[in-house]
Amino acid sequence: MKNQKLKLVVGSGKGGVGKSMLTSALAMLFAEKNKVVAVDCDVDAPNLAIWLNEIKLWDKKIPVATSVKPEIDLNKCDGCGLCVEKCRFEALKMEDGKPKLNPFLCEGCGACEVICPKRAIKLKPVQNGEIRIKKTKYNFPLVSGNLFPGETGSGKVVSELKKEADKFESDLQIIDSAPGTGCPVIASLQDANFAILITEPTPSGFSDLLRVLEVVNHFRIPWKLVINKWDINPKLTDEIVKWAGKKFLGKISYDKKIFKAVSNLTPILETNLRAKKEIISIFVRIRKFVDYDQTSKTKKDLV
């Protein structure tokens, strides 16, 4: 990692499978020898700060405006109602002979601006989120995005978030992706060098893993697999391990004490739980794929 910044994305299909837990621990472990930036791209429900016990006082907050909403000049409006009629999201309704906007239903498509015969409607940028930055006690910055309730544009917020993360001098970014396969996941995976996918041994967990894997393969990103809570279903775990083959990286045991630890804002690496040792073993294997001079390797070498 001497000459090129490495971007390692921790992703999953299903939510709640341990993605943020693994991301936080990997960031702490890599930071012992590398310049690391932890990036929370789950802007709809950012929680990496919780796993790192860094929820107090952000050093910096940057407003983000990646969406637009219509602004209506009631002096120009003649109350024809055409904008209300053509709004497919039903974000506009007539009140006292004039259109009124419900911002929580508006998608900012601009149809109302185009259709208005009096040119009384103009699209205006709105702040739909913010980027939060702080230096953690583990000697690396945490860059986290937050989409405001009822707002849209999570993928665009992630893109802006990654631009801020790129401003930090580092040789490694640990990126906590959102679950699923939507816009924030696609934005998280763009320009990534490697993906650590994590799943659980349940039918829904494995099914959703296959879905996000389609996105990972679309971007031709090398990947490895971690199975969390493997012991809740050893039979299915064995089947997933067999399916993954050489892509299998390691597994983490189920432990109710993990939930107690995060409730107490205690990072996994500051506990004596079995999961700590298992994650450290996974980290040792990951180092084999990232501890090299990037100029002498290609993506194919990471597979």
C-alpha cells in the first residue's frame, strides 16, 4: 500500500449481519500500522460511530445538498392546478385555490416546473443530509454520512461523503457499506479495490448475499466471504463454506454478549469475547491481500 490508496468495502446483502462490527474492528487493527480512514456509507442508518464509541461531539459537520424541491411563486400562480394533476407522487395538492407542497412526498423530478404555464415554479437545492467528521481515539478519522429523515438521494450523499474521505492522507480506507443493493451500495462499491462480504447462515442472509454479489461482480471487484453467527446453523454454514471455496475468509461465532458490549459502547476489540479472537484471525488473513506495493499488483492478483 505504498503508492496507491486502497479502498476496502465491507458489504452485505441483508442488514444486521455484523457488517459495522467487522468494519470497526478492522479499522482499529489496520490503524496499528497504517494510515486509515473509516468511512460510514450507510447514510440512512449510520452506526459505525457507535461500534467505535465515538458518538460524542463531531469535529466538523458539512451540509450536503444533493436534491431539489420546487419553490412556488404564488404571485405568479393562477391556480390552474395543472402541476397538481401531473405530479405522479401526489406531493402537490390544492389549498385555497393554490398548490401546496408536501416535501416528504416530493422526489424533485421537476415535472411541475416544466408543466407550469405561468413559470411560477422553480426547482431549488435543499439540504438533504450532512457529513460528519471526527478524529477518533484510535488515531484515525471517522467520516460518516447522514441522510435527513424523509429526504431522498442517499446514493448522492455517499458520493459526496467519499469525496471528503479522499481528502485525508491515508493508504487505506475501510468503508462500511449500506445493506441491500440500492444506490448507496452502488456508490460505496464504485472505485473499490476489494470487498469483504459478510453474511449469516440463514436463507434470507444467503439469498441477499447473492444479490449484492451481482453488484460486486459488475464492478469486477475481488472479494472474500465472512460468515457471522455461524453456529446458529452449522449445516447451512458448511454449505456456504463449500459454495464459497477459496473465497471463504473466516467465521465469527454468535454471542449475546456482543449486543451487551455495543449497548455499552464497548468496541469488540476491547472485550474478551470469542468474536475478538476470530476477527483478529480474519484480519491476519486479510493482510495477505492488502499488505503489498499496489504498483506491482493487479485486481486479478487479489482474487
